[in-house]
Amino acid sequence: MNMTVEERKAENRALIDEVLKAYPEKMGKRRAKHLGVVEEGKSDCGVKSNIKSLPGVMTIRGCAYAGSYGVVWSPVKDMIHISHGPVGCGRYARGGRRSYYIGTTGVDTYTTMHFTSDFQEKDIVFGGDKKLEKIIDELETLFPMSKGITVQSECPIGLIGDDIEAVSKKKAAEIGKPIVPNRCEGFRGVSQSLGHHIANDAIRDWVLDPAADKHKDFESTPYDVTLLGDYNIGGDAWGSRILLEEMGLRVIAQWSGDGTLQEIELGSKPKLNLLHCYRSVNYIARHMEEKYGIPFYEFNFFGPTRIKESVRGIAALFDDRIQELAEKAIAKYQPQWDAVIEKYRPRLEGKKVMLYVGGLRPRHVIGAYEDLGMEVIGTGYEFAHNDDYQRTTHYAQNGTLIYDDVTGYEMEKFVEKLQPDLVASGIKEKYVFQKMGYPFRQMHSWDYSGPYHGPDGFAIFARDMDMAVNNPVWKMTKAPWN
Amino acid sequence: MSQNAEKVVDHFNLFRQPQYVEMFKNKQAQFEDRVPADEVAKGQEWTKTWDYREKNFAREAVAINPDKACQPLGAIMAAVGFEGTLPFVHGSQGCVAYFRTQFNRHFKEPSACVSSSMTEDAAVFGGLNNMVDGLANASSLYKPKMIAVSTTCMAEVIGDDLNAFIKTAKEKGSVPAEFNVPFAHTPSFVGSHITGYDNMMKGILSYFWDGKAGTVPPLERKPNESINFIGGFDGYTVGNLREVKRLLGTMGVQYTILSDNSDVWDTPTDGEYRMYDGGTTVEQTEAAINAKATIGMQEFSTEKTLAYIAEKGQEVVALNCPIGVAGTDKFLMEVSRITGKPIPAEITKERGRIVDAIADSAAYLHGKKFAMSGDPDFTLGMTAFLMELGAEPVHVVCTNGSPEWQQKTQALLDASPFGKGGKAWAGKDLWHLRSLLFTEPVDFLIGNSYCKYLERDTGTPQIHIGFPMFDRHHRHRYPIWGYQGALNVLVWILDRIHLELDRNSIAIGKSDFSFDIVR
């Protein structure tokens, strides 16, 4: 229990060595680079990342299509997104992300719908370009209010030599709406991460830059910001937006949760870009910085400590008025946060957490757990790059176990050995650890709860962690006669 | 304060608070370039019309909310029913993340499956190295007794040859030569998840029966008195297979369930994670060639498998997801006929009980109009049951239904006065069904979780039966087959009917004279 940091590091290193023994030797060496221990003072977490997963190991990663369609594009609610290829991808992606939006689905909004070219053998043999043209005509007939269309390539498209760019250009001219081709075939890259990048580039080339001169009558204010990289899972972006507005900022666009085509087109207008999920939008943020001179700021709205740090950090980039409003907003929510901590901290104090999630959460949620007196003893990313592991050092404690692109086997062994009080990861992990008797929360979908972002989200986060950790069911896993 | 620590509100109620409602209003008015509300309302009304329906049904290229998945999903469902078997999908890795997620969300269970994680280089050079490394890694880490290989569309488009790849992998020592690696090509651009189930089931049987990919002599059939039983792709497999086992056990029949996935998707929470549990053993699978007959509970999910088994000299019987009295009668009589075992009085009594239940509730069911969507056999079984109840199936939609399915389902409808006016729609999707529900409304809708959007849009009360079922818990633990299964389905339907009666009579002083305590 009262292990020193050095003892913990030694234990974690021994654990890594033990786990690696299960692999064929060559493969163990490759996996060794992805496992490590946080060393205070180092610039990153000492692990390699953004490298191909080993075949057959049960990686938890997804694909480029999931990154482009599922993450970045599908929340853009007034555009129709075509899952171009066989039927499965869009079926599995449909509605599962809980990227909330407001609109009349099927009339002026489409996020939870599944549009697909449902490729058959003949489409593979003869190509799908003609079919795609016809699809666009049919969509125009049935959904005249759509603001535009995106084409999300599934694996076969890139293999059969289809020219979706040519089709997109031709049909966009015909229908007078943007059509955005995305080369996000699932075999590209090593994870969903490349899909984010591909979608960012498509936004740049097919929407943002072409629209730079479009909204000439848009009246800017000195307080215009864009909320980037929040996909509004369970209403997260709304949970953040309300605080930004209370600080006196004007959020002119949400990318892309509850977002619209116009909000993307307005991307060249803000004074500052605010990034929640750095991983999935850093490419376009850098482009906007270079081309339009818009700086970006990475913020963290999980839990009062980080919210306050971020609110003040953002406010410092504006004038006194914003700084005053920021302090006022903090003062307004402080009693609410105090009441949440007063109720839940005694129930969660000292509980150990192991995280394994995606873009930003493996680091960003650490502060929220710490606000509740909990300790994150292990964390890792599905699809991080090295800059994510650099950023992680800002949050993770010295000695924390780090696992990049963890395999099912490794995660099971790590949890078995470290015996956390809570495992916080995804749906594919949830039932494995619950069977083993560990309280679990899904940290992609918030286990169908949320929002967790923003001032009101913290109360929900605290309630949910408590209901997982202190649920009576975990005392019943052993039969009394055994 | 917008949150009270003693009564925390989440998305259901938080966003109805005035400050959020105001925020939404401002965002929409200032930044969204939203279509004006009156135009949206007009557009919404137009989607309810016959004009829209005709345009909707004129579609030839785009599928909108199709109610089907792709082949490898079904291959996994077949594979995990064999003892200690790890499904291995050769191709892009994102597919496997999706497959596992579907099963996790439906069964609320772990679902182990690995990918060979092919990327751009494999697209150019083929995925042989991925197979070689993948089999070695998977067997080292997860210690399966068998690995069942299927494919994603990526591997199919580039033409990877599973038989040759697995042979090479064994030569390179990925797994021992005698380690069982049955396989099936499961292209996503052919058929649907039921095709994948069929292909993998046939792949596994032919692997064991025809000489393990040319490595041992084929098995010679020595007929015995046992029968085989194949469930097909079935979201209720946990409850259904246990019910089938109970019935066959009661009859004293000697049987083998080929692919028994009822344990692996219903493991206990007792401190141990079982990656594998239960399942048909290799010995049972090999011996199954000797059976007298094989019963396929879902014809369209096992077409090629049953044809293959018939070639081996067995009698095959294909049923269509027997939901209800006549379906179960037929199932039991076929078992009895093949095995010569009489149907015991105990089961006859069970039959009497479900007939009793139907008689008790008939007045609430008679003449009620239904729409449904689901797999070919499910919709056939459900159509038959509804007509037994005196209800009227009006729209029967089956995205993955073949012309044969349409013919068979239409004939079933046409043969009953309760099916008069009913129509079987093969190849149509849930956006077609939306038009049908607006233009020719019905009282109730039966379907999976995706169908809930149809209840929202059209106001047709939905009875949640189907696959996948993400938003209702534990239904898969209940059988829908057998007399017990018929009772479960009957109760689910009745619960919704009675709930609607209560909802429609709850207005105080207006309609609550009908808010009856006795129904």
C-alpha cells in the first residue's frame, strides 16, 4: 500500500517484463517499446506510438474510416455522409457514438442515419463511380434541405481505383452544394488517427479554404472563438460552450459536435481556436494558424481544477472584461463543485484508477479523478502520437504505468496485478473487467451518461464514478459457500 | 445552481434547463444557417406523403438505414460456438473493433476476436505476413484450441487465398501443423451477416469432415441415430439454444448442437474472465458427420451448410425460426419423426399452456396491425406467429431477403385471412419502411434497436425484438423458440399493447374512464 515511487516503478517494470514473456520473442521486443513508466522530468512517457498494431494480438484500435466518418464528419448534422462501399461499416457506426445534436432527423439533419452505396460484387468489378453519381441525385431528390454531402471511403474504394474526387467535383457543380471526398479507407494508416488527419485535410481543401471569402457580411467581434475537437458525446460540447459564453466569449462554431456546414465555413473567422481533442484537430488548427493567423489554445474542461486553470488561461488571452467574467463564472460554480466534492470525495478518496482510452482522455480526465481524491495508476492511448505522450507528463504522476495500443492480453494482466478500484476504458473492455469483479466505466461513451465536460459535467462524472466504484454488486461476485 | 449534489441531473434533464435552451436557440439563430422552422415542418410533412413514398421507392442506388450487417459478423457468431475457438478476421483491423462492439452492446458480454491488422503495405503485397505473425501471436497470447479465420472485404478485394496462407503459416511454424485452423471467405460485398454465418459453419464442417484442408483423409460417414442441430445467426442464441437443449433432453434425443455459443455469451460475473466457455467440441463436430439428420432452425442462414450436409447423405430439415405454436409443433414433430421418439406428455402440456395464454389474451391481439423488420427467417417466424394470434402483419421488411424469401413470406401471408393485405418487401430498408408506416399506418412495429427511430418519426409503438438489441437489456437470455419462447414473445407484445391502452386513457376527467384496473 505505502509503496514508494521507486518501488512502484520497479514493480511496474517487472510487470511489463513478465507480460512480454507471453509473446513470441520477436513480437515481445516490438511490444516492449510501447510499454513504460512515467519518469518525472522526462519530456515524454518513454514509449513509442503511432506504429502498426501487431497482427493477432487483439488491439483495441479502429480504422481511418472510424476516424474520418465516425469521429470528425458524422456529427456535422446538416450534411449527408455516404458510407461508400459495403454495408457493414456504416451499420456498425450508426448511432453508437452518441454525438448529440438538435434538428429534425431525416429532414434537415442526418447524423444518426446510415447512407450507404451497399457495394455488391458488380460494384467491385466495374467500379462504384457511376453508382455514386446516382446516389447523389437520389439524395438530392429525397433530402433537398441537406447543405452538402461527404463521401467516406471504405476499404474497397482505394483498391479498385475509383475516382471519388472527380465524381465529387462534377456533382458538386451540378447540385450547387459542397461534396467532400474522404480517402479514409480502413486499411490506411495504423489506427483511427489517420482518419482524423484525412478528414482535417478534406475540410481544409474542400470546405474551409474555398469558403474563406464566402461569408463577407459576417460581423466579427473581438471575442469570437471556435470550439474545436469536441464531438458532443452526451452533450459535452454544450457543457463546455455554456461556460465559454459565460466568460463573455462568442462561440461562432462547434467542430464538429452539433455542428453545421456553415460553422465549418466560418473557420477562418475566429480570434482564437479552442482545442479540446488536440489529437483529432491539431492538423486543421495548425493550418488555420499558418494561413489565417488564428492561434490555438488547448484547454481541459474535466473537473474544477483543470476547468479553472483553462478558464484563466483562455481569459489571459483576452482583455480585462473577459478576465472579470471568467472569475465571476468560476465564483458562480465554485459552491456547486464544492458540494459535489463534499459529497463524493469521502466515498472515492484513495481509490485507484486504470485508464485506457482514445484522443485526449487518457490525460485530460486525470485531474477530475484527482479532484475526487482518486489516483490514476496506469494510463494509455489507442492512437496517440508522441506529442500526446509529451502532454501526458503534465498530468500523470511519477511512476504511472503507460501502455500504448495495449492488447487485450496486456490489459488483463496489468489489471490483474495492479488491482485498481476502477477500470475506465471502452465497451470492448467493459465486460472483461466486470466479469473479473472490477468496477468499470466506459470513457468513450460515458457509459451512455454525460456530459462530463464543463462546469455541470463534473457532478455527473462524480456521481457516475461513485455508482461504479461503490455499487453493491461488486460484493456479490463470490458465492458465500465457496 | 444548475447541479445539486444530492440530485445530479445528466443529459436527460440538464439540457432542458432554461440557460441551455437559450444557448441552443442562440447558436441556431446566429451560426447554423438553419433551414427556417416552417420550411422544415413542410418538408417533414412531405416525407409522410404518397408522393414521397413513390420517390423513395424509386431509389436504385442508395441504401438508407439498411437493416443488415456484413458477412464476417456472422462468421464470428458461428465460430465462437466451437469449444475454445478464437475468431480471427483477416484484413483491416477496424472491422474487428466494430464486430466486437456489436456483440458487446447486444449481449452485454465480452467478445474476443482478433484481426490480422492489414495496412497499406499488405494491400500492395498481400497479407501473408499478417497471417503468419497473426496466427503465432494469437495462439501464444490467447491459447485457443482452434482459430477460425474469416475475411474482411479488403482481403477479398486483393484476393488473399486463406487456404494457401494458412498452409504457409503452419509451415513457418506459426501454429503446429495439427492445430485446427478452419476458414471461410466472407466478402462483405456479398450477402449479409447470415451469409457469413453460413459460410463459416460450412467452412468449419468441411474442414473437419473433408480432411482438414488436405492434411488427413476425409472422414467416412457411419450413420448413427444422433441428430444435429444448427441455430443460424440468432440474437437470442443464449436463450434459444438452452431451450432447444431442454426440449431435446426431455424427449431423450441424442443430439449435437453445431456451434453452441450459449455459454460464451452468457458467462458469470464471479471474478473470472472466461474468454472461452462451453461450445461444440472437435470430437462432437467430427462425429456429427455420422448423424442421421441435421435440423437447421433458420433456413436462409444455413442454405449452403445444409446443402453440404445433405451431400454427405444426411437428411436435412430447414425451418424458419419457429416462433409460436405451429412452428414449434413442426420442429418437435420433425424431431420425433426422425428419431422415432414420441413427444412426451410433459411437452404436450407445455403446448396447452401457451395455447391457454393466447386464448386468455386473444381479444387484445385480434385484428391488430403490425409492421416488422428483421432477418429472413426471423420475419417468417414472426409473421407466422402474429397470424396465429389473430394479428395482421401488414409490412414485412427484410433488407437481406432474397426473391425466394419474398415468395415464401408472401405465400405465408396469402394463405391466411390474417395475412390478407400484408406484403413482404425483400431488399427494402428502414427508410422504405418509414414511408410505409406513414402512408399505410399500423398499430405496432416489431424490430431491433435501429427501429426505435421509426417509432420516434412515425409514432408507431415499437416492440423491441430483433438483433441488435442495444437499448433493452437481457432479452437474449430469453428464448423465442419453443412453447416457452412463444410465451416470451407473447408477453413482450402484450406488455406494449397494454402500456399503450393505459397511455391512451390516462387523461384525468377526459379518457380515464377507460383506465381500467382489469384488462
